[in-house]
Amino acid sequence: MIDRSWLPWLLIVLTLGRHHAVDVAALAFDNVAHARRALFYAAGGVVSASLYGIVWLLTPWRPTHRRIAVALVCAWGILEESQVTICRIGLGLSRPAPTLDPWRGLCDQLSGTPVSTMTLVLPVVIVYVLATKLKGA
């Protein structure tokens, strides 16, 4: 059994870090206002990815099908939220976020590929495959 007594402390550190540490970190940049907003946004991705990880950690191992379903959803959530952080940092923290067209995210802007569209299509494919598998079972 995993000792989970550290989880409340992790949540406090994540929350305080997002809401207060970004102000201090932003002072290291030329444009403090833009850096603060960018860091707050990027820290939000870290907090959200961590929450998915905590849910995954707290999920019981049995029944197996439930563990697998939660693992898939949490892994997907961690990936999505990590993209938020990585792409915002990749665009530069001292610059304002660009104005985006509808259905276009920061990772689309950074990579030049339709990452946001792929993240919409893949879950649909997964649901289709699972539904087909369950129907045939």
C-alpha cells in the first residue's frame, strides 16, 4: 500500500506555487506582466497534470477494467495538460500569447501542425474501438 499522507501537502504546494511563486519568478523577465500571465498559465498545466496523476495513483487496482479506463483517461489528461505548459513556455514567457483562430491552440501555433485537431480525433477513435470491442464481446 502506498503512503498517501503527502498528497494534501503536494496539493498545497502546487496551489501556492501557482498563485504566488509565479509573481516572484516573473521578476526575472524583462516584461514582468507578460511573464506573470504566461507563468500562471504554464503552472496551471502543471497543477492539472498533477491532479490527473493523483487520481491515477488513487485508483484501486481492481477491477482491472476500471483501472485501465482510468489510466487511459489520466494519461490523456496528463498529456494534454503537459502540452499547455510546454507550448506556453515554448512560445516565450516574456511575450504575450498570440491571438489564435478558433480550434487552434498554442501547440498548433508553436509546431505549425494541427495538434489540437489530433487531440480531438484520437479520443473519438479510442471510443469507437472500445465500443466495437465491447459490442463484439
